[in-house]
Amino acid sequence: MIKLLPILFSVVINIANVNIFEIEGIFSSGHINALNRYAEEIKGDQQDLFIVQYNASDINSSSVKDLQVVLKNINTPKAIWVGPNKREVKMSILKNFDFIGLSPGTVITTDEGVNAFGNICQFNTCTGSDVLIDAEEGVYQDYLVVGSIGAFVEKLGSQDIPSRLRPMSLSFNLSSEEIDQIRFIKPSLFERFYIAISNPVFTYLFFTLGFALIGLELFAIGPGLMAFIGALLISFSSMTFYEYNLNYSGLIIFLFSFLIFIKVLSRGYFGLLGITALIVLHSSSLIMFSNYLLQVNHFLLAGSSLVIAFFYYIAIPTVIRSRLTTDTSAMSSLVNSEVILLELINNNQALVKLNGKKLVVETSKNNSYILKNEYELLEEDGKLII
């Protein structure tokens, strides 16, 4: 009799709005901040259906706990569909939703063992603490297997599917006028940028590239644009360090590798010292991400180290040579021109006038100069001299 009570008092809720929030990339605090704003916005409107499309490539375990807190503040019917990619999802995430949809190929993991899945192993493949969803599409007890989020939403509204958490079911028709709007909720631009750079490879690449741009500014002095962009990349990439438990010992080693690269650039050739700089650079990345909370692709990490080394070995010297070539070409065009001596600045410099423009040129200690006289410009050791 007690088991019949939830059925007898089950409530059918007519849905007016469908709100879909996609979790993709790294499931992190960027998604949690956006979900908190949504929870404050809806204020418990029972006529809204909240759906999470879960397509995360990796997660931070603390974000799973934060998600549980956010979902408790959302009183509207909550559903989750895992897809469209064949993703791995924790059971601790799924158990907080009224309705669960799984795309074929999804892997569910849990620390509680396969018994925590109920009878899900009856239709799918269970191995150890994992479940591979390979059942045919359809409605099963406590979950649905569907290949698209559209089919998932349609089945929730057209079939009498009871909630896993509360005595209720949903009723709506997507093709009718009873649905006011279907809204896709997205994180803000800054939050999406944070989610993108949360990828360990991007974090490392942006951080090291920022220092490389500062190194470029040191040797090819300009208006400071490269240094400014480098500082921005360092600032943005370092925002993720605390959340994912970066090993700060690796940062010290990285700064040492940066100083070696600067020494290599000042020498003008690479050799053994350049190879040492590359080895130290990649070693710093291995130490930085040794205790990282996210899965790190070491193959891509090595590729990123090679890209940064290429920047130091090829890109920066090319820019330096182009600057020197431009300056030398400009001076060469003035050779053999006639100038008027206006002022002797010091023992080896003078101010001259050329076609109405004033220039500072070098002087020779062996010559005596007379103001207002004309002299011919010559080039000596890359410098203009009269």
C-alpha cells in the first residue's frame, strides 16, 4: 500500500517553457556561475522544464558538488541528457535529476559498484564499476536511451514518464502553441573563455606563449604591443591554476627555462644550450601538471613545448632580422646625401639638416667640422657618419 501512495498522489505538470543548458568542454566553475544566475532568474517557476545537455570532456570533482547545491535551489522539473558524443559521466551527477536521458555509447561510472545502477545492467553492459549504454533506444525504468536531445524532450512530454525523485510527470507538446519558448542558456563570453582555457594544453600553451611574446619585445623593441598581449595571456591562463591544483614548483623551473631561452637569443645561435632550454621547458610542464585534477594529454603537451621552442628558435630571430634589415636599408638610402651641419652635440655626434629634416649622425674624431658647411653622409659599421 505504501508503494502505491506516490502513484496515487502523482502530479502531472503542464510545461510552458523549455530551458536547455549545455555543459561542454571542461565542466568547471564557469558552468557553475552560469547555473547560479539561472537559478536566481527562474525563482522556482514550476511551468519551466530545465534540461542539462551534458557533453563535458572532463570535469573538476568540486564542480560536481557545486552542481548538487545549485540543483537543490532549482524547484522546476530537472532533466539531463548525456550526448551527443560518447561521453563518460559520473552517477553522482545523474542522481540529482528527475529525468535521465542517455545516448548510445555513454559510459556511467560510480564508486559504489554496479549495484548502484539498479536493473540497468539487465539491458546494458556492466564491467566492474562502469556501465556501457548499448541498449536499444526506448524508455526504461529510471532512464531513457535516445540519440538526440530533441527525441528526449519529445518523449518526456508525450509519454507518461514518472520522475525518479518526486511523484510527478510532464505533459506538453512541442509542436503545439502550449510551449511559449525553447531557450538555450549559455555562459557569458568571459565564462566561455574561462572554460576554453581550462583545457590543460591551452593553459600551458597560452602561459608559455605569453612569456615568449615578452621575450620578443625585449629583442625587437617596439610600441610594447607584444608585451601587452603576452601579459594578457599570462594573466588569463593563470586564472585556472588554483582551481585545478597546479604544482607551483614547475613554475620556478619554467622561469629558469625562460632565462635560458633569453640567453640563447642574446647569443644569436642555439646549439647545445638551445636543446637544454627545450628539455628544461618540457620538464617544467610535466612537473606543473603532475598533480592536476584534470586529465592531461602528454602527447599534446610535448607538441606545445615544440611549438614554443619553434617560436624562440625561428619566429623571434626572424622578427629581429627583419627589424635590423629595415633599419639598415633606411640608412643605406641616405648614403652620399649632402647635409648641412647645424650643431656639434658632443665629441662623436652632430645635428645635421637633410631636405628640411634634422638628423643626429656620428662624427669622426680625425676631422674638424665647421658649422653651416655641407658634408656628405657615409655609412660606417651600420651607422651614418659625416
